[in-house]
Amino acid sequence: MADTPELKERERQILQAVVHSYITTAEPVGSRTVVKRFDLDLSPATVRNVMADLEELGYLGQLHTSSGRVPTEMGYRYYVNYLMRVQRLTVDERNRIDREFKEKLNDADEILRQTSHLLALVTHQAGLVEAPAEGDAAVQRIELMPLRTDRLAVLMVDNFGRLRTFTFDIETSVSAVELEPLNRFLNEHLYGVSTDNLAAELEQKLRNFFDEQRRLAEMALSILGRIPRNTPAQLYLDGASQLFDQPEFKDISRAREVLELFDERERLMTLLREAGAQSEGAGNTVYIGEEGSGFDGLSVVASPYEIDGKPVGMIGILGPRRMPYSRLTAVVEHTAELVGRLLTRIAH
Amino acid sequence: MADTPELKERERQILQAVVHSYITTAEPVGSRTVVKRFDLDLSPATVRNVMADLEELGYLGQLHTSSGRVPTEMGYRYYVNYLMRVQRLTVDERNRIDREFKEKLNDADEILRQTSHLLALVTHQAGLVEAPAEGDAAVQRIELMPLRTDRLAVLMVDNFGRLRTFTFDIETSVSAVELEPLNRFLNEHLYGVSTDNLAAELEQKLRNFFDEQRRLAEMALSILGRIPRNTPAQLYLDGASQLFDQPEFKDISRAREVLELFDERERLMTLLREAGAQSEGAGNTVYIGEEGSGFDGLSVVASPYEIDGKPVGMIGILGPRRMPYSRLTAVVEHTAELVGRLLTRIAH
DNA sequence: CTTAGCACTCATGTGCAAGGAGTGCTAACA
DNA sequence: TGTTAGCACTCCTTGCACATGAGTGCTAAG
């Protein structure tokens, strides 16, 4: 994080211009282009000198002598950290996003899925949404239910309004009537318990209360213990096809790399989290894939969203390093806020 | 379906050779190649004559004069209909597939998802699995459950072992105890009813029996009526990245087309069904995308799978027209059979 | 009917020259 | 001392000519 912002004003100006121009055109930018597009009151020659300095400092690079300059990874970093002015959302964008969230706000899972889709459409990048982690969820209602004589369903609702179901085979059959007192008990005692340590919590309580109903108690224990714990937090991903509009993916091999990355949910997860870690509470954050990290050439713009004032997950977008950060940060931030509000309302 | 198989034996032989060679190498195949690779007892010149005939008949084409021949859409059709010998599965393939299905056979949805993944891996094409349609499903158990005072969850289990949940807002609150008799009633009377006409069926029965519990009855009606009906049958899709190994997608624009197609579930659905329609009960079927249909250049190998002897959906793979049909039909067929057996077992 | 021979086509690759974008450097200028 | 104009230089790109090679179509002989 200790990029020194120690550039002279003019250097900053020109770095900004180069990054800006390259982001919009994807073409290496030359000295003439800079003075024309941003009508600076300088001559191309002067700009050239500055650009040479910036190159030596590591902020710019060129593909070959006598091609225009291109921002380096470090150049982008400087840009997003010190140069970029976060743009306002256009009315269009805001309307579009808000409208999309007006409908069916029943189901938390649905909202998250929808969000990733929306992000992809609006930003033309891939949309990423991390669902609240299991550890942050608390049981709000739990219910065992016989499906057939040898099978049982468990339905769990957490405080984010998410429904989850599991089925389990059982050895000895139980009837719905038999389960009634057990369900009553479970709901009385497990309300608000983190879904992570359901079984542990239950074990304690169950032992004391259910001496007389040993059989049911044992069953409940064994079943709740088998609920997949530490399930990796879910990740919603959408918009792969959007990415391939970008010229950086014109050769299929790059495209395939990314497509394969999309199949590795855990890696994407750590990527999102890494982005989050860089925020240091600053809300919005940009992660620029480091060389050799496997994410080289890719960037993530991410923002945490909060339920009841507590950050529970990240939402963001993923795309080529050359992306319009100043516009996208605004979009992501706004969306994160909206999603947070929506989920908070649902959770009550 | 009235491709006339009216080709002379030698023509059939050479068409087969060309298709075969092109499928494996993706290179236009010349007359010399044919005699060498399949050591025919003919001279290249003879082969050339036959190939010229086949071209005139529309089975072969060439990119330019003096390039080798390439099968046309019609050529592929003839091949799969009359020439192709369905290969046996290799032991490796069979083992791999069977092994994959040995584990966690709890959850019907999970099995289907897994299947699409497996198909993609084994065939190096995209895997497609159509879930049983709503209309074919019958309620096996249904349960209303209060989540909070103003919200209700509905859990439905169908005869394929699938769990589905919905949540609904309600105006006046109900307690779990209040719902007990209603649930009992529902389960008694809705067992085996098709999920499609749940509400209709219910309406009849409910009116007679529940005069005294009008309020509950009304609620049940309104809620079950709001369960999304005719939800488009679900489609599981996996392995997009596999496709892009194929040289036909070396230019990104083709790749993007397919990627966009993957976002349009309904179109894929109709594609799978179309493939199925061509089967005429023959089990396995190959659909070769017609020119101008939007599926030009793509092929589907599909097979219906059965639960309790009744076909309920299709599974298949999608890839470029140039694919090793003879091997893939075997894989798809075997997998379909396996999935059917698995789901049948679960549904009991 | 089959085959050998041969001229022909066309994609691919290579070398070469011209054009153009953009740089680096130097010298003049404010 | 910083800025600018001028100019030589680099290197990519494009176009063109040419050779190569795979593969064809056609004709005439077996």
C-alpha cells in the first residue's frame, strides 16, 4: 500500500491522461494523442519527456520502441489510488439498477443471484456475489419432517431469510406426530444459534432434557451432526460472455484461462476476499491481479455489503485490468448498498 | 428423415473415411490421405473421382478448389444415420462414469447436476441435463410452516425425491399448532397429485371439508395457488470451457455466440427436445444444427432417461458439428441409463 | 472402370520495400 | 532551467512478388 504519491503535478496529469485514454480505446497512447485528447497546453515533445520519466519510474511501458505507452500494473495502481475521481452514476445506470431490484424481493438467494446478473449486464464485466458465510448465519427455524419411512428432511431457515434443505436416510421410521415434540424443542432451543456449531450446541441441551425420549434425541443428534458444516460460502457468478467483448480476450487461450478460473469457486472466493482485505474499511476497493499470481491481467472491483450494519459478504465485478474503474467503482458501491438494504429488510 | 441411403458401396466407404478422418484431425482430407489412412486398395485418382461425385451429391464440400474435402451438414447426417458403428465404451470410460455415480446418491437435483459435470469431463463437450418436468412430478409430501408472524414457508417433495421450497408473505399470522390439522389434511389429500394442477385439485377438496376452518382454508388456497406453476423445467449445463479446446472456436466470435446461447436456457431446452423428437423411440439420437437455425455448426447427442420406465427428460452433450459421434453416443446412452436407474431407486 | 500423368488452383510462407506512428535526442528559444 | 521544434531512427504494418506444396480436375492409356 505504500505507493509513494511522489509525482510532480504534471506527471500525475499525464499519467492520468494515458491511463484514461488507454482504458477507453485499448490502444497504446502516444504523446500527440495525449495533448490532443486532453488539450493540454504543452507540446508533444514535452509530453514525451515526461512519459519517458514515467516509464523509468515504472508506471508506463511500451510494447516496442516507437509504440505508444501503456500503463503498467503499477501505473494502474497509482491511478486508482491517487488519480481516479470516482464518477457519479448516470441517471440511466441508477434507474436501471434500482428498477431491477424493485421486483420479487422474497428470497435472499434469489436476490444475490439476480445481483450478479445485473452487475454483469450493467458493467459488461463478470459479476461476483459472495453469499453470507455459514458462520454468520443463525438458525431461525428448524424442522424435521418424515418424507417416507426411511427418510427424513431437514429444513432450516437462517436469519438472512435463506431456506436450506437436506435429506437423510434413517434406520428406524418415525411419524410426523412423533416428531412434533422434538421440533418444538429444537425451535425453542436453537433459535439464534450459529449454523456452524449447531450440533455442538444441541448436544449439550439435548442430553439434559430428553432423557425420556432417548430414541428421538439420538436421532436428532446424529442427523443434525451430519448437516454439512463449513460448507464453503456460496458464490454467484454471471456474465462470462460479457468479458469476451474486450479485446484482451481476442486470443482464445486467455479466454479459456478465465473460463477455467470460473470453474474454481474457491479461488474466486479468495480473490474476492483478497480484494476485500485491501479495503481497510474504505468501503470500495480495487484489486489488481499481481504478476505471477494466476490473476495476472485481471482486476476486481469489490465492495462489502452489510446486513444489520454488519459486513457479511462481498459483491464485485471481475474483468481485464484495463477497465473503467472510475465508473465501475460507483456502480459496485451503489449496488452493494442496495443489496445490503434489501437483505436487511428481508431478515426482519 | 428420408435421406436416401442410395450410395454405392464404394461411395459409402469413402464418405465414411472422409468423415472419420476429419473428425479426428479437423483438417480437410485429401484423396491421398484417404487411401493411406484407411489403406484402401485404390489409387488416389479413383478416390478423387468418387469424392467429386460425393461433392456433387452434396455430402462433401471444400473450402476452395485444391483443398481437401470436408463433410457437409448432409454428409454428417448420412454418416450418423447409415455409416456410423456405435462404439463400445472403453473400460476406462465405463469405470470412470460408474465410479462417479457411486457416491452421494441422496439428492435427485445433485445427481442431475453431477451428471452434466461428468458428461462434460468425459466427452470434452458441454453437458446438458434436463430435469423432469413439473407436469410429470407428483406431490409426495407438502408442508406449510410459519417462519415469522408474517411469512410462511412451503416445502414440497415430489415423487422424484426433489425438495422444493417457497416462501410467502401472509397478512394474518398463524402458528405452527394452527397449521397442524391443515398439514395433515393436505398430505392426506394431495398425495400423488401432479404439481401442475395442485391448486385446482385442492380447491375442490378444500371447499367441502373445511367449512369450519374457513380462514385456514382460504389461506392454503391462496398460497398454493401462488406456487409458480409451469416453471420452465430446469436445465443443468456444464463444461463450457471444454468446448473451447476445439479448433472451431479458435476465433472468439464463434465462442461468444455459444457462450451467449448458454445463457438462453429456453433455447437450449427446445434444442434438447428437438433432438429428442428426432429419436422416434430409437433411444439415442443425434441432432445436427441446421443452417440458419441459430444452431448452425453445433450438434447435440441426446438420450432420454427413464424413471420407473417412463421417459421424463433428456440428457446429452453439445459441441461442434465435428465431434466423435460414434464414441459419444455410447457415453451418453450409458449415462442416461445409469441416471435413470439411480433416480428410480431414489424415487422409492 | 481404373489409373498414371500433368497442368492448374489456391492457401501459406518468405523476403523486401514503402508508409506511418511514435520515440529519443539535440539544439535553439523564452 | 524548462519548453519546444526538428530530425533521424526504430519498429510495426501493409502490400506485393515469388516460391512451395497440397490437392484437384481432366485426359488419355491400360
